Amino acid sequence: MSTLYSSFNAGISGLNANATRLSAISDNIANTGTIGYKRVVASFNSMVMSGSHYGPYIAGGVRSSTVRLVDERGALTSSSNPTDLAVSGRGFLPVTSSTAVANGDANLPLMLMTTGSFRPDANGMLKNPAGLVLLGWPAGTDGSIGTYARDTVGGLEPIRINSNQFASDPTTSISVRVNLPATATRAGADGTPHDVAMEYYSPLGTTESLNMRFTPTVPGTGASNEWLATITNPTTGDVVGEYRITFDTAAPNGGRILSVTQDVGAPGAAFDPATGEFSVNVDGQDIALNIGAPGSDDSITQMAESFIPVSIDRNGSPVQSLVGVQVDPNGYVKAYYDSGLIRTIAQVPLVDVANPNGLTALDNQTYRVSPDSGSMFLWDAGDGPTGEVMGFAREESSTDVAAELTNMIQTQRAYSSNAKVIQTVDEMLQETTNIKR
């Protein structure tokens, strides 16, 4: 009778196992349209009851287990939102709860996801519709990313967009090209100076100016071919740079710069003949003035009889407004301004674990590191084993509806067969009961 009852128990375990498989299939089909969903599969394992080879066989039945295939990726689809993000390859986006951020928690809980549709909220934080906030390393004012520990989330912060609505791009370099009259440095010349006004942008985004005056050195006889370049701050009247420029008179470099020197104690940094630049400091702002390298045809010249301003080029721009944000494949969050300035404001690292399928699944297609997944490590996107961060993209569900429907048919048949086993055992037990009659 123990053999017969074991068949009864085996049929029940088969019903339970196939019910578990049907639950997994139901979840998969229900989430066919869920962005970033990872399908669940049910696995069956036989149970063997130990006994003698010559004794009655005791049916053990079947045990079911489920696993979410987190390492399977769905197809990527394009979107119109630049901060719709998906990971192309291995790795996860770090996110946290908006509630924890609002509460000012010192240790933000880390959750992982492979895709998300993020948009700035009222506070400028990139958040998805489920209230999950995108995390990243903040960039410095110069756009550089600092050095952070890769095995902890301590350096990660919510990415905020509103703090970058306005930005200044101060001038760091001005290129000056003029032609100075060769006749002005000959004996008997009147020594008339020539002025060049140069505008630049301050760190506050205001437009300021510098004045560069070229004063010829008039000798008693012959020609000196020398000019004194004096750079003055018109606002204060301070001289911030003073240089003596001597021009060549021999072919093939006639009229080009021969040398640039400074008198002892003259203001301004030393002239660099390799780059043709010297630096001056104006109200704490360093500006490199480029007049051209000695012997170069792209430089200040001394030719003919006329003073001719050729060009004045500067970098920088006034205060500008933010017009958009995008994330590049390496995870750098770049802000775009109306003047054309592009500035890095943060970097989104990719989180990797040894066993992605061991992650603990949470709501909203998020996961948490667990003992089964192994410890995490923060990678730069595109480095190491991780893939790239794709903007304007979302990851579809990994569910294959055709395969799931096929599995459903198989599960239904298996369930019916196990039910038939129980029905047969019941009939046999009834026959055994009828022996007494």
C-alpha cells in the first residue's frame, strides 16, 4: 500500500510543480509589454526516496524551483526622450528611492535596473515614473569626474539638472593678429602708438575688455624693428603685461617675429616661443594671449607702412541657458547650452555583479545585490565587462510570447496527466476498499 500512496503523493507534487510553472508563464505573458521585464523560468527536479532494490518502489515525485533570467536582455527600441536609458550589454544602472532622497538619508539604498525612462522632476532630479532616481558621480566645475571608490555607493549622488540651468564660459585664450608698420621703427619716425581693444568674458558671464598698445622703439639712426606691447586693464588702469617684440628683417622670415623678451620686473608671464603665447592675469582671471610663434607666418607681422588689425579671436561666451541634456555611451551626462557650450555635469557608472541571476528581484524591474549575486563593482560604461549606456532607448521585455504559449500547452497537458494519476490511484484505492465487501 505504501507504493500506491507514494503514487498519490507523486501526482500531487506534479500538480504543484506544474501550477508553479503555469504561474511563471502567466507572469511572463502578463509582462509582455513591460519595459525591462526579465522572464521567469520554472525548473523541475526529481525527488528519489531511498529503499531496497528488491523492495517496493516508493515514488518521490518532483520539486519545482524558479529563477529570473536577469542576464537575458530584451530588444532595444528607440524613443524621443534623450534620458530614456538602456544598457547595451552587461551591467546595470544605479537608482535609488525618491523617498530616501526626500528624507535626506545619508546612506541611500541602491537598486539596479537595465533600463529606465528618466525625466527631471520639480527639483531637477532625473526620476522615472515609478519614483526611482538615477544616481551618478557629480562632475567638478571644469567637467572632470573625481576619483571615487568602486566597491561602494558612497560617492553616488542623485543627478540634478536644475542646478545647471545657467553657466558661464569665461575666456581663457585670445588670439591677436595685426600688421605693424615697418616704417614706424626707423629713425625720424613720430613714435605713434597703435591700440587694439580686446573683449573677453569674465567668470560671471559679463563682457570686459583689455587694451593692447604697440609702441615703436624709434632709434637715433637706422631701424630698431622693435615694439613694446603693453596690455592694460582699462577698468583699473593697471598694466598686466609688457613685452618687447623684435621682428626679423632677413629673408625668408622678413617681417615675422624674431624674438619676444621682457624687461626685468615687467608684469605678465614669460612668453612661450613654442606656442606663441604669454599669459596675463586680469582680476584673478588668467588669459593666454597668442601673438604667434617666432618665424611663423601665422603671427603678428611688421611690414609696409600701415597698421592693419587682421583678426582678434577669443574663446568663451556670456551667460547661457540650458537647452538640453544627453547621456553618451560612456555614461557621461552632458548639458547643452544655447551658446553651443557642452559641459559634463555627471557620470553614470554601470554596476556589475558576478551572478546577475542571483540578484533579488524587486518591484518596478529593479534588483538588489544579494549573497547569491556576489559583491558589486562600479565600472565606467564601456570598460571591463560592461556594455554601453544608450540614450534615446529603452529595453523591451525579454518574454517570447510564442514560446510561452507553447510552454503553457505543455504545462496544461502535464497537469492533466498528473490529475489522471491521482484519479487512477483513487480508483485503485477504491478497489482495495471494496475487497472487504
